[in-house]
Amino acid sequence: MSQNPRNRSPRALVGGDPEATYMLRFDGRDLPAQTGQSIAAVLWSAGILAWRTTRETGAPRGAFCGIGSCYDCLVIVNGRPNQRACLVPARPGDTVTTQEGTGRADLAV
Amino acid sequence: MPTSPSDREADLVGLADLAVVGAGPAGLAAAVAAAGLGLRVTVLDAGERPGGQYYRHPAPGLGAARPEALHHDWADFASREAALRAHEAAGRITYLPFHHVWTVVQDRQRWTLHAVAGPEESAAAVHAEAVLIATGAYERQLPFPGWTLPGVVGAGGAQAMLKGGLVLPGRRVVVAGSGPLLLAVAGSLAAAGARVPAVVEAASYSGYAGQAPALLRNPGKIAEAATYGGALLRHHVRLLTRHAVTEAHGADRVEAVTVARLDRDWRPLPGTARRIPCDAVAVGHGLVPQLELATGLGCATAPAADGTAALELDARQRTSVPGIWSAGETGGIGGAQLAMTEGEIAAFAIAGVPVPAALVRRRARLRAFAAAMGAAHRPGDGWTGWLRDDTDVCRCEEVPAGCIREAVEDLGAGDARTVKLLTRAGMGWCQGRMCGPAVAALAGEASSSPGAAPDRRPLSCPVPLRHLAELPATEA
Ligand SMILES: Cc1cc2nc3c(=O)[nH]c(=O)nc-3n(C[C@H](O)[C@H](O)[C@H](O)COP(=O)(O)OP(=O)(O)OC[C@H]3O[C@@H](n4cnc5c(N)ncnc54)[C@H](O)[C@@H]3O)c2cc1C
Ligand code: FES
């Protein structure tokens, strides 16, 4: 955020002062996370926009609708696939992994 | 009250006078007003905190000292949230965040709402005498080549991620689509440090010209627009009207967009394309009422001015199904103030108390404004001209436009339902929420039957199969 010419940032805008920061494990990397951010928000903060591949063509996808409607942001959290990263809060100790294809097909739609 | 995960699994939450689905401006205002009128209320919301899409705000852990910096009218929310907590403490409201209601069924004279609760996806059920559906809306998306590239995100989605998680999708963000939300989004992104090279609006604001009466009766809305306009000027954001992003370019993520001028039907004009470099695109073409719970119950819909289908509601916010009420954007897109007004009207009506005349007047004024706005930004039929045959229309099932055109032209599919059966467009995870309007337009539905009643969906969200198996056969 400091490379921003005018020194503006989402955090500066709302006067954010996170209670705690921690590292979230994602595909073997540790990403800085702030208490209260969703998994998608932690990934976006790290500049990661894609954490899933599609079933047909293996195309990369990430958060699209941001509100739980599109299911494009599906991810594996602590071994549980098909979690909507935009809704699920990240927690210290979580392990998040890229979801390839269907993950697991036990949900009815 | 069931607040711990183990209690949630225990499942039953007594019998409420009123169950409210959705804790956005409409549901929150309704719940607080109804509890104030003496009803026992249970509120279920898919999200983590009350506020819905408009009053979405950072989690407490993010320590935002000025959450109001991202909102208008923050006090309207803060006072209602305080009332919610007070009613909760007094046992008049049971507030269940992280409860995604997937179906509502009638058994005898009361309603049972089934929800998937928490990340552990446990089953929960709530019983109530009356139900208020305040599930709001999601964004209308019109596909374009490259719209599945990482970095292309919903405009409201970018706003939601910024408000809730204090994050941006990129540093240089083109905002595109249609509708007043784009100005709000561009203003917030710029205030939060993104560079916004352009807001690309497909409609021409001259669409408002014939709407002077509705505009003049809403001076607050004009002031709001002026605030956004001022913010955009300050941040050097260009507003291109009657233009659209007709393609996003990039290998693994967006690197640039093509922007073209449109004719009055939203057809891209040849020779007007130019490229704008960017690392994200925030795109949306207005909002679509989120109706699956209501239509699943058989509630009647009617076409709205913006071309979407909305619930048919009477003066007391009643749907066509006795015992089921609705407020906010489910009854047509109209903004947070209207949603709160309607939530309060519904609360009075459900409590059997006369509705204050001021609320009725405010609703009429705001609905007139919403209709004017909706008509001005309604997509023109020519937008399908920017689709290529290989452009994915259905993001979930990866169905390209060519495949849908083939179903329509060669196989005779004349409506979205038939297209869906032939191509799988709309059959995936999101159940057509993202591709529905586009598929309908390609099937030729857009101009002939605007706002056609949406398909009934069996479930409003994916549900673990084990929960379905637990439902009595008559309910499923
Ligand atoms: C992504 C997005 C961003 C927006 N950003 C802005 C903005 O910046 N400025 C602006 O003026 N307007 C914005 N809007 C419009 C604004 O949301 C509405 O004007 C206003 O919030 C409508 O209030 P509502 O109560 O009708 O619905 P909403 O605020 O949409 O609230 C609906 C609530 O219902 C919940 N819900 C939905 N389905 C279920 C279910 N099945 N079970 C349980 N809960 C459910 C949702 O989680 C949500 O909390 C945005 C809309 C969207 C979709
Ligand atoms: S981004 Fe659409 S469901 Fe998460």
C-alpha cells in the first residue's frame, strides 16, 4: 500500500487498526491476514485473484460476485472443499488449498 | 438462544411470530420495528453481520474507526443495529447469522424455514407464524469476451469486498456496466486508493430527461449523485456514457480492456474501439431481485421497469401467498432507504397496526424514483453484439455463446428454459444467477417478455445431500 502515490488505502480510509494479524497457509505459502477478513479478502490482499480451476477447461477463477451468489470462489478449507471464500472468515491455523475441478460432488444444486 | 455451534445443530428455535429472511436494510428495519410492536422475531441471514449489501462493513477485528467513510446514512444503520442488539438481549429477537435458508415449507398453519448453518454446514430449522422475505438482490451481469479472466469482478462485488474486507482487486480498476451503483463503486475504489481510469456507462444519462418529476421529488437522491460526481472529479475519473467494455484482455489475469461506443440499442459501433490498460475490471448492469425462496413458495412476480422480474406486492407488502410478506429489493430494485421504509411498513402490517402515512408517502416517492432510474439503465437489445461464439456465457458450466445460439437457431429453443435443458447453461452451482439474463436475451426473450417469471428453483443454495435426506418426503 505504501507504493500508492497518494498514500490512500482501504485501511487508511476507515481508520483501520486490526486487532491482530497472523499468517494464513495457502498452497504451502504463508499469507498475511487480518482478523475478521474473509478468505477471499486475505487472498486479494496478497494480490492473488485465482484459487480454483474449472471442471471443463481448467481455467483459473476466484471471487467474482463477492456476496455468495456466483460460487466462482470455491476453495478447500482445512480439507473441506466447495467453501465460498467470499463468505467464510479466515481463522488462524486454517489451511487453504486451491480447488481443482469439482472438489467433491456431494452437494445438491 | 442458539448461538453456539452445538446449539445450532440442536436445530429447533421455538415458534416465532415472525421469521425474517435477510438482515439487510429491509429485514433489519422490519425485525426491529416488529419487535418494537411486540412480536417475537427470528432473523436468519446468510452473512456474518447485519447490514446486507448496502451496510456491509468491516468485521470488528479489523478495528475500523470510521466504517461510515464507506457509506451514506450510516446513522440509519447504527441505530437499528443497536435496537437489534437490545431486542436480542431482551429475548424478543433471535438473530441467526450464517444461516442460509434454502427452503420454506408450510406445515399446518405455520411455516418451517430450513437453513444450512455455519461453515460446518449443519442443518437448522425455524418455525414461524409469518415469514418476511427480505433477500435483496444480486448483480445483473452481461457477459463479454474475457469476462471470466481473474481480475474481472462484479462492481457491487468489488464494493462488497472493499466494505467487508478492506481490499481492492487491483490498483488500476476500470468500472463498467450500467446504473447508479457504478458511480458509488468508482468513488469508493478511488477513495480507497485505486486508480480508476474510467467509468464506462452503457446508458446515456439523457435517459433521465423525461423523468424530471420523479427526480425533483427526490432532492436527496440528486444530492447523493452530486456527491459521487464531486468525488469522481476530485479523483480524475472519466465518465464515458453510452460506452461499454466489449472485451477484456490478458493471459492469466486482466491486463487491458477494449471500450467501444454504443448506439442507442447498446450495439457497439464499428471503428470506435480503444484499449485501456488496467489490472482489474469491476462490472455490473444493475441488480436482479433474489427471488428463489419466494417463487419456490409460488409467490407471483411482475416485470419491473429495469427489465427484471420482481415480486408482486400489495400496499401492505403482502405477496400473493397468504402469510408470506416481502420488503426491499425483492419487490424491485430501489435502494437502501426504500428497503428500510418497506421493512417498517411490513412490520406494522404483520403486527396488525395501521401503517403511518409518512411511510406510505415515502415509499411512493422512492418507488417512482427507482422506476425512472430502472428504465434509464435497462439494457438495450444490441448488447449481444459484443459476444463472440467462443465467449462463455454460463460461467459455471462453461457454455459458450455459440452453443446457445446453435440451440436457438438450429434446434429451435425459444426460451431460457429450453436452452438450459439443451446446453446446461444455468444448471451449475449458481443456478443461473450469473447467466440468466444473458441466456434469456440470447433466446430472444428479452424484448418479447421482459422480466419473464424466473424459473422455480428447488433449492436456493447448494445443500449437503445428508440434509435433503433428512427432510420428510412431503416437504422436499
Ligand atoms: C453486491 C452489491 C453491492 C451493493 N453496493 C451498494 C452500494 O455501495 N451503494 C448502494 O447504494 N447500494 C448498493 N447495493 C444495493 C443495495 O444492496 C440495496 O439497495 C439495499 O441493500 C437493499 O436492501 P435489502 O434489505 O432489500 O437487501 P440486501 O441488502 O441485499 O440484504 C439481503 C440480505 O439477505 C440475505 N440473504 C439472501 N438470501 C438469503 C437466504 N436464502 N437465506 C438467508 N439470508 C439470505 C443476504 O445475506 C443479505 O444480508 C449493492 C447491491 C449488491 C448486490
Ligand atoms: S465470489 Fe461469488 S460466491 Fe464467492
